[in-house]
Amino acid sequence: MDSRYEKLAEALTGFSTRLKKGDKVMIDAFDIPDLMVVALVRAARRRGALPWVRINRARVNREMLMAQDAEMLELSARIELERMEAMDAYIAVRGAENIFETSDVPSENSQFAARINRPVLDQRINKTRWVVLRWPSPSMAQQAHLSTEKFENFFFDVCTLDYARMRPGMAALKARIDAAETVDIMGKGTDLHFSIKGMLAVPCGGRRNIPDGEVYTAPVKDSVEGVLTYNTPTVYQGDGYDNVRLEFSKGRIVKATCTGNDAKLNKILDSDEGARYIGEFSFGFNPFIRTAMLDTLFDEKIAGSFHFTPGQAYEGVADNGNRSQIHWDMVCIQRPEYGGGEIRLDGALVRKDGFFVGDKGIEKLNPDFLLGDEPVEDVEGDNSDW
């Protein structure tokens, strides 16, 4: 077995989900090598946990969605919810031979499936210790414009990063966000303003997603005003979108355009009332991830980026009350080579052209510190937030 599989399995069952004796853990495997599944099962058992494995195949899942067999889909959702309710932890490793596999599934079928499975997702997010990651594949290497070997090396570097190094910088950024009331974001094609009064921040440093590297909160639901132009492409429900531009009034997306697919973009945003409101605002700062590769788990962590997410808000301290069947993380990069930009909290500059500035401590989220080797002080706090 590739020793990198074992190292990654140890990180996922240890640092990320903190498995302990007697824990029931679902291992959700999507088109990944059997040996990685075996590595996860063995790592879970070494910790005394009880692994349960579900194998998924993208082409089979597509076929199940092609016809809207409502009775069977609803039965499946009930079974999945019951199964998820029995779990203490959840580890999903998701490969993708073709990210556009579901592009020809009728949108109403995808929306129906998303709606009836929403309780399963809510149970997993709110009631289990969970972590989700992608698996390297030739198609992902193509998306990243890298050779297969170079992409695999990049993947394992990102996924086995010393995420503990993010703790002091995340603590400083969380404190700054928690104390702030207003956010102003300026950049090429972007002039955006909103309130975060009363909203707290959640640091994410390797517990729930791999790769990781973000601190998120949510805008006050009806406070968003202005315009935002995303400069990275995005894939949602099997379709690609580029140059997405959103206009806001009183928190609601009143106009949405993109390069091609305008009709599909707006159809998704019309999925339900909450789809045209924002559920998440987040800073991304993973030092290894520099460019978009049409994979949300990577792209939303790009160094010097932020994402502003139409749809469902996360329940908990960063919950603005918005509810939707969608949660669409769209990304804007503000490093100089992408046009630059700035983010201000209460009028004070906290990030300029993708680099944190101004507040003592938050500069430790810049790449030179995260990739350094000097000792990192411990940070107190709720471990579930790190």
C-alpha cells in the first residue's frame, strides 16, 4: 500500500474526526481506489471505532437521477437519514473521473433529489464529526493543468499540510470578525457592502474539509448591497459557469449573469426563496492552492480569495437564518495577478491584494508563515472549531 494512503487515513480518522473507541463512522467512498478505503477502515479500527462503508459510482448515481422515480428516491432518502442518525462521524472521499457526469440530468430531477436529501445533509453537518475531501484523478490533473504525477504530489502536500499552523492566525481573524459590524469589498467588477453585526466567525483548519484553510461567517440576510463579479469558473449540478456577476438589493440577488448559461444560472437561483440570498462569506488562505481547478473543495480555499455563497447558511454561530436546498460556493481571487482588491472590516483594511494586513496576528495566515517551520504557539478554544 502507498504509504501516503496510510498517512492520509491517519489524519482523517485522527486530527479531522477524532475517532475514539465505540464511535460509529460512515466511510463514503466515491470512485476511489479500494486500497484507500481499506486504509481508512484499518485506521478507524486502530482507534477502536466501528467503520461502515458505502461505495458510490458516479455513472450509476447519474442513471438513478435520470428518471425522477419519486417513490424510490424518497425511500432512499429516508433510509439514508436513518443511517446517518446512527453515525457519530462521517468521512467522505470523493473521486471524479468526469466532473460533468450529471450535466445531462434534468435540472428538476437534481433539484428534487437535493430537496428530499436536505435532512440527510443537515444531520451530517450538524450532528456528526465530519470531513470531506476529493481524490486525485487524471481528470483533476487536467483541470489543474498539471501532469498526473505532479498533481498527485500536489494533492498529498495539500492534504497533509500541518494544519495546526493555521490556528493562531485563524484565532486572530475570528476575533476581528466577531468584533466587526460592516464589511466592504472592492475589486475589479466588485463594489459590495453588507453587515455582519451579531454574526460570529468559524475557523476551519483541517477538521471538516481537506484541503482546508478558511474562516467563514454570514452576512445579515437583508443587508447585502452592490455588485460582485466572480473571477473563477464554477461547476454546479454538472454544468460550468464563468464570469458570474450578481447584483444585490436588500440582500437579494436581483440580477445574475454569466458567460453562457444565463438561463440555467437563474433557474438554480430560483430553486427556492433562499437561493437568491447569501448564506456564507468566507476568507480562503491555503498557501498551496493558487489557481482554480473547477473543484469547490480546493477552489474555495485558494490563497488570497474569498467566497460569497448563495443559498443555505450553516446552522450555529454563523447562521443568518437563510434556508435553501442549494449552497453554491462561488470564488473571487484578489491577488494582484487576478486584478487585486481589498476587504475592510468597519472601514479598516484587513486584506489588500490577497494578503492580510493591519491587525497583529492575522498576518500569520499569509503563505510565508503557513509554509514556515518556526514553532507555533497553542491556541485555546473549542476544538470543534479548528
